[in-house]
Amino acid sequence: MKVLFLCFTIALIASLAFAQQPSFTKGPAKEIDAGLFDCGSNDRVSAVGTITSEDGKIWTVPAETSFKTATKAADLYNECAGITPDSLSDVDLSAVPVLDAGGSEEFIAYIFGDNYFELHVNGKLLAVDAMPFTPFNSSIVRFKADRPVTIAMKLVDWEENLGLGSEKGRGSAFHPGDGGLVMHIQDINGKTIAITDSSWRAQTFYIGPLKDLSCLKIQGTIRDSSSCDMSGSNDGSSYSAAHWPLPDGWTAANFDDATWPSAVTYTNETVGIRNKLAYTNFLDIFDALEADAQFIWSSNLILDNLVLIRRTIN
């Protein structure tokens, strides 16, 4: 019995030691960019800010991105660009440029993200979402790569209240919005090689708003905010947020993501895509009968704002 207790104690200490504690910020961030993209009256402002945590670190919120410098993913549906096909049959796939991830086999990825994504293939940044915030869009990325193909993506749920992980909505000035990504990848012959599901790995790096820091449970690589208050508020300017630095080399094929939690799947109803034509016009690809891609995110669709996901396809 003593041996078992000692082993349990050692394992618990090792787990706590391995857990990477977050940096905490409180209150709103300082705006450093009034908006990455302007779509006029239909657009929510995709502003960017910085905030200093209690331990003196400076964080960019909602995330550091390559939006201004990287190749934009081709549009499947984008109101701001005037591209609004009624179905996939109305899309000229031959007009989509083929991006090079260092290989000879061609693939095509269909992506709907809430709100923003950056797509890396075999360690190379291929394309970023053409719309950081809203109106909701969907994308096509054609690329060449050699198998095994490692997909690594940065996912960002954008925010209007910078540093506070919230936006105006549903009668609240500080409403915690939700995220979600769905993707279907095919080869050049139209054969499905990957869909988003629970086989992906997903880790969160920015959680907010946090009304009470004690609600956050951290053990090993688990960053669990499921016990935290997720209701909206009209007075949330003093709320807090938790931040973790992105690990070096997280996009590389040889990066070890074995300890990351599995991605959590969410239904279409939970994500709320009924009125989003960028998704519903293409149910034959996103909800294909024999390859129904699922919305994925970390364990908290509401409070987790910056999420990295990975999967290697053989």
C-alpha cells in the first residue's frame, strides 16, 4: 500500500511540474491596429491589441497573425469579394492557384472557420484566411505535398473587446463568442484523405473572459475552463484572461503533439451555422454522406480563443 501511495504521489508531482502555468492579464488591451480588413458596414472590426500580464510579458490579442504578409486562401464564398456561389458546382476549381508545400501529389482543402485560420503544411505556411472576422466566409486551398502530410493550423476566435475575449452580442456588451473549424481534404481525384474529427490534436493558448481565476483547472497539458462562467455581461471591463506562449516548431512535421488533448467535436447546431451561406451552400462537401467533416475546437468552444490543431495524414 505504501508503495502504491508513493507511486501515486510521484506521478501527481510530475504531472503538476509538467503543467505549464499561464500568464494572467486583467482588463482591456491597448489597441495597436484599428482593423486588419475593412468590408464596410457588413464587417466587424478586426482590431488587434497588446496587453501586459502580471508577470511582465506582453501579449498580442486576439493573436499574432501573418494576415498582412501571407498568401490569402482562395475564396469558396466571400461576400466582401463578391464571390457568392450557390453550390460547389458553380465554383471553377481550375482557377484556384496550386500552392507548393514541397511535393508532387496534389490536394485540395475546403475550409470554413469561425473566425480565422492559418494553414501550415509540412511546416510551411501556405495560406491564411482572407477574412479575419466577419462576414463569415469559406475557403479553398489547393496544394502540392508529399505524404505523410502534416497539417498544422492556428485558429482564432476574434474579439471586439480586446484582451477580454468577448464581443457585442445577444444583448450583452461583453458576450463570449464561440469558435469552430470544419475542413474536408481530398486528393486530385476527389478521394477524401482527411476530415476534421476527434482524431486531430488541439491545444488552447488564450482563454477569456475569466470572471474568477479559480475556475481554471490546469494539470499536465490539460487547460480546462469548462467550470468557468460563460454568460455574457454588460460590465466586463475588469475580467481577466489566461495566456500561454506558442511552442517552438509547432508547425513542423516532427513536432511531438502526443501529449496535446484530442480535438473536441461540436454539432452544426452548437456552432450555429444555419444562416451562414458560406457553409450551407456547400453541404455536399462539408457534410458529405460518407465523409461528414465535424466542427472541431479545444474543450471549450466559448472561452478558448486561440487554438492550435494538428494531424499527420499518411
